Amino acid sequence: DTEVTQTPKHLVMGMTNKKSLKCEQHMGHRAMYWYKQKAKKPPELMFVYSYEKLSINESVPSRFSPECPNSSLLNLHLHALQPEDSALYLCASSLLPTGELFFGEGSRLTVL
Amino acid sequence: TQLLEQSPQFLSIQEGENLTVYCNSSSVFSSLQWYRQEPGEGPVLLVTVVTGGEVKKLKRLTFQFGDARKDSSLHITAAQPGDTGLYLCAGGETSGSRLTFGEGTQLTVNP
């Protein structure tokens, strides 16, 4: 299994909603990532989990809250988002930090 | 944080033409990865180069890592419409903490 699975593929939420994005991999990778990507721009790193511990938080606003329940799962909890947070949210995993990234297909988020 | 400059930012060519995408930095990287992303999908790894001067070929794609490990290039021969996509270079920082992405090259190959 060489896939990173993200759900949901599309999400529309209001600014007062609470929602979560989910990511799963079964490749035995020990590093997992959340990236945010705007149209035709490169992915921007948000968070890195290494061996299930948060190792990098790129000064992301607290309305984004990551969680790594186990080595295969990564969640991103969303609360009180702003319209400018609308973007493609990509999950990725790698065998080791700065290793080759395996990306999921992304969750397209629209904040109204 | 180390920076990667990628050029050109946009490229629109006809089927059958050749093209080269460049990725440059003043910093040394431990490795350089190239990804391609198609609309509605996540980036997919094409190749990783780790040794200065290394050249790797993937069918019509040729990847090169500079001798000083500060720059890389991607050359596509006889481009096809299926090559259309966003090409991203990403450098592994020598500190080992993260990947640095270039700004991307949006390639369109017209039939």
C-alpha cells in the first residue's frame, strides 16, 4: 500500500463551524505533514509530526489544530476559519523527515 | 531557511518541443527532489538526486544536480500534452529539518 488517503475531498464550511480533515497512511512512514496550497503556488508547510510528536509548527494560527493519534493517522481540526483560509490542504508522509514525500490528493476547503 | 528560485514560472509550448526548467539557490542542499502536480491532485515524486553532478533519466525527462549541490535542472525532450502540470523542485535542507520548495513551473503543452 503506497497511498496517502485524505478525507473529505471537498469541504465547505462557515466561519463559525468546527470541522476536521483526516489523513491515513499504512506505509510505516514516521513523518507526517500538513501543507496548505493556493492555486498555482507551491505547497506551504504548516506542521510536521515526527514519530508522532509535533516537531515543526510554522507559526500557524491556532484556529488550525493538528493531532496525530497514532503513527498512521493525522488530523487537522478547523475552527473559526476565515475566507482566506480557503485552499487545498495536502497531507504527506515520508519514511524519515526530509525524505521523499508521498502526498495525498488533498482536501479542497472553502470557507464562506 | 534556505531559498530555491525556480524558473520559468510559466511555460506554454507546442507538442514535440524541448524545454528546461531550472532550480537555483545560493545554499547547499543535501538532496533535490522533483515533483509533478496535475490539477485536483497532490504532487507526485518524479526523482531524487543526492550526489553533486548526478544525472538521472526517466524516459523523456532528464534531471541534473549541480556539482556544488546548489542547483538542479529538469529537461523534457519532445514534450507531450500529458506532460502538462505544475513542476516543483524541493531541496532537503542540510540542517535536516524540512524541505524547501521552489515556486513551481506551470507547464502547458499544446497539441
